[in-house]
Amino acid sequence: MSKIIFPEDFIWGAATSAYQIEGAAFEDGKGESIWDRFSHTPGKIKNEHNGDIACDHYHLYAEDVKLMKELGLKSYRFSISWPRIFPDGDGKLNVKGMEFYKKLVNLLLENDIIPNATLYHWDLPQKLQDKGGWTNRETADRFADFAGYVFKELGDLVPFWATLNEPAAAAFAGYAAGVHAPGLNNPEVCLAVAHNLLLAHGKAVKAYRQLGLKGKIGIVLDMWHNYPATDSEEDIKAAWINNNTINKWFSDPVFKGLYPTIPGEPGQFGMSLPEVQQGDMELISTPVDFLGLNVYSRNVVKANPDIPNGIEVVPQNGAVTDIGWEVYPQVIYDLLTLLHKEYNGIDIYITENGAAFRDTVNSEGRVEDDDRVDYLRRHFEQAHRAIEAGVNLKGYYVWSLMDNFEWAEGYTKRFGIVHVDFDTLTRTPKNSALWYSEVIRENGF
Ligand code: FCB
């Protein structure tokens, strides 16, 4: 087998997010977030799990950085909890919260691990939710204030920033499907929520530029590329519609300054178009340095006039991971080449890709997750293929550094390359971590 070698400066990393790993949910002055509230609401999370303790990374961060160093990670993507720093979302600062991230960032730098910080990975301060959350345009201003403060404190130290993680999930899973915090079933407000999230992004990028900082800033978007179930004209059109509306709802505004046009009847999805004020689209399209792409799987779709939006996702028979997502590595190549073309060769980082499997520690203390090794290898191959095709892919972050609180699934889905025993909090690198470590060292495989 010929060797696959990545570009010399390729950034290999692993990702996590604050609520999923930190724990210390009510410690050192941290305020309540919508995920604290949601996970403590009976019936919302599998097994009534919550993030009160999670991986206890807030206390064990030094051990975790040591582990990253041992694995040879070049970079670590984490998120900053807004209510840890501003417990009410605005106003009073919680110095202790800020200190935690300073300690983390400094330790990463001492270990030659590049910090990559995301400012919003879904844990909105509950106090802002009480004022409407993302349905309230002013939340975007509060976010810009929070971002501006963090830039002043850490802007010189952190070379990579993302404003938002997966705003589509925040808007649709949070406000329409209700399966994520704040758990609303109100599709009517979804696109207004999306617009306010985009405004928050634009305002934060502007704040970053105004400070004249030298690092790079971008946004992290998730895409499930759609493939037609058959060659019929209807199915091809169904896939086209999803790829050109839902999938571009955030990227077109950011990179082109406009929303995609929804073909057919406006309001056919039960959603109302947002009120766009003068100057909004200019703000939202303030130039960024990269696109962060979270990609896990694909959708196969067919036209079905009998369901509300006319497009049905068709389950596939092939291999799936423990969360039910089809293993389809080619989606990486297809999406990367498409985005490269669509957005003028923008630098792209895969900010999340990985798989959940039912991992256990065996009697020899090993986690034999060969299915995850296989998943990662095949996805890395497609990323490499995209680079060869000219895509400016600059880095790859595996989701996740360690098993953690998987939102509505609680602790039942293990995405880590490091196993976490949630009773003892013991970390055990899985075979995939050892394999990944080798890939990083060789810059290929
Ligand atoms: C993404 C989220 C991340 C994690 C993975 C599995 O949508 O950004 O926090 O839950 O899915």
C-alpha cells in the first residue's frame, strides 16, 4: 500500500466542547446555561444524564493536556463557556471563569499545542434565554461584547478562533425539533434565530478585526451532503434543494452576503423568513479567514409529495456507527471539493469528524476500537484525495479527544479516541488514539 502523506504544515488535532467535558457546572461563580437547565429537565436527556460533572475537565485539565502532549496532538479545539465568564450573559464578569481558560491556553502553549477556541458551542447563559435567547436580536450584541472581552484577554495567545459551532443545530434542533436546549418546538422562529446567530457571528468577527489581532477567525458549520436515492428527476431535484438551501443557509450569508432562495412556496417549511435590516448582510459577510467544517455522514433523499416539505431522508442498509449514522467516507471528498469551488478556494479545516462505537476497556486495560481506526483511516484518505484535487484543506480535528456528554444521548454514545470511565473519571487512550498518534508523527499513513 502506498503511503499517504499530508502537506508539511497540516494541523492534526482533536476537539471537545465546554459543556460536554468541563463539569463544574455550578462552581467558581459559573452561571446557569441553557444546557444546565435543559439537562435538568426530566425526560430531555437519555437516562436523565447531565453535564454537572462530565469528564471533570475543569479540574483535570492539566492531566488532559499531558495526554494530548503524549499523543502528539498539534492542536486542540475547545470551546469557551460564556456563562462561566459572564454568569448572566452580560454585566458582571466572573474573573475565576476567565482564569480557567487562561491557565488552559498557557498550558497548551507551553506544550506546543496550538489552541483553537470556539466562542459558542451551544451553552447560552440561561439569563439571556429568559429574555428570548436567540429569538432576541440583542443577544447578538451581548455575544459581541462577550467575544470582544475574550479577544482582549486571549487574543494574543490563541491563533485560531471560531465564532459559532453549528448554528444550524442551535437553531433547528434547539428551536424547532426541540431535542436540544432550549427545547422549543417553534419552527416559525427558526430563521429569525438563524439570522440572529449570523449577526452574532458578524459582530464578533468585526470586533476581532477592530482589535487588529494577528490570528485567524472563522465559523464552524455542519453539513450533511444530500445524494438522490434514484436517478429520477424528482429525487435529483430533492437532493439539489437540500444542498442549496439548508446546507447553505449559513455559508452563503457568510461567504456571499446573501441567503439562498427557497424554491416553491415561501413558508412551505412552516418557517418565516427573517427580518433583514439594512447593513445586516454586510456585517454577516465581514470577511473570515477559514471555514470550519463538521462532517460525519450524508443524507440520501427522495421526493415524497405526501410529507410536509416533500423531501424524505431514506435510511441506508450499509454500516452505521453506534449513533445510527451511515459510514460514508466519500462525503468528505464530495463536500470539500464542492465548497472549494463554491467559496473561491477558501481555507478549510475539518473541525469535527469521528464516530461513536460501544467501546469497553478489556482485561488488559486496552480499548480495541478497530472500527474507529477504520472509520478515521477511510475519512482521512478522502481528505487527502481532496487536497490532491486542489482543496485548501489545512487541518483535521477528530471528534472527540475523549468520550463525553453527547447532548440528548447523555453518556451513552462514545465518540472519544480516549476512553473515559464516568464513575472513576479514568482516561484510557483507545487503539484509535495510539494509531492517530502514529499518523500525526508520520504526517500520514
Ligand atoms: C456535533 C457537535 C458536537 C458533537 C458531535 C457528535 O454536531 O458539534 O458537539 O456532539 O456532533
